[in-house]
Amino acid sequence: MRGIGFGDVLAAAQAGEEAGFADLYRDFAPGVLGFLRGRVPREAEDVAASVWLDVAQSIGRFVGDEKGFRAWLFTIVRRRMLNEFRRQGRDHSSPHDPMVMPTTASITTPEGEVLAHLDSVEALALIGSVLPPLQADVVLMRVIAGMPVDEIADVLDLAPGHIRVLSHRGLKTLAEHFSRHAVTHGPGPGISEVP
């Protein structure tokens, strides 16, 4: 937390101070949105908004430290994500052509910045489509949200050793997937298909 202790920021947010909640949002929202983009790419922003609404409504009841807050937050994230799956009545993956991979773009121009953002969103969606749901959750929490194993174990109510195994298997599966499906870059911006 930018020079302010987590306890002070949390207390401010719980007291209804906008700046305290804004600090929490600024620090945790990128991980929440990144995780959701990997699991519910089309609805990530909507689900994230409902997560933060839940947080705002129930933050006064939260008791704990930063580690506990992150676990509490991602418990809400997963519940909202599962609610979205139920609402849509679909499986836990998004259709994605595994033969299509985003290209890298120069971010020296505004359109390059937009393409780089879109590439990262598509890469996150690819993770969610390649891995089984629980492995995708673990990999996204570890890599995108930067959560340590013990926090993920708290969120998923699993043993830390199980989280390590899921993480290892998920990363191995992704490495195998990408080694089987070579990534190529087309002549211009956008997505190019691998022959």
C-alpha cells in the first residue's frame, strides 16, 4: 500500500472514507480483473463490478490483515464467478481456437497500447480455456493476482500441497500446449493463425 499501512487503509475504508476504499481498489483491482479475464473473459468487467459492490457493502464486517483481506476478496471473486457460470448455464470455459494466439505489439503508439491490452486479455482467456477450472483458478491467482500458496489454499479450502500440485500441473499443461501449438506473429497487428 503506497506508504500507508494496510490497517490504516482498511480502517479508512471501513469508516466509509472514499480515499481508503480507492486505495484498496487501486491495489487489488488489477489482480481481480486479471483473474476474471482468464475465467469469464466476456463478463470480466461486470463480474468485477459486482465483486467490488459486495466488498463495499460488507467491508465493515471484515476482520483481519492484508493476507486475510486478499483471501476474503478472492472468495467473493470465485463466488461471483461461479454465480455467473450458473446464470449462463454453460461450462467453465470460453470457446477459443487454440490455434490462434495474440501477437505482440509495439506500445509506442496509442493503437499499439490498445492492441497490447487486447493481447493480454486474449492470453488470459486462453489460460482459462486450456486448463481445467480448478487449475485455471490456481494458476491465475498465483501468476496474475500474485497470491502466495497459503492464501490460495485459504480461498479454495484446500491444503497448500494440493495448491502446489495444481499450480505445477497447470503450468506444465500450458507449457505443453504452447510447445505443441507454435506461436507465430503475422506481418501486422492483430491475431495471426498458426498453420
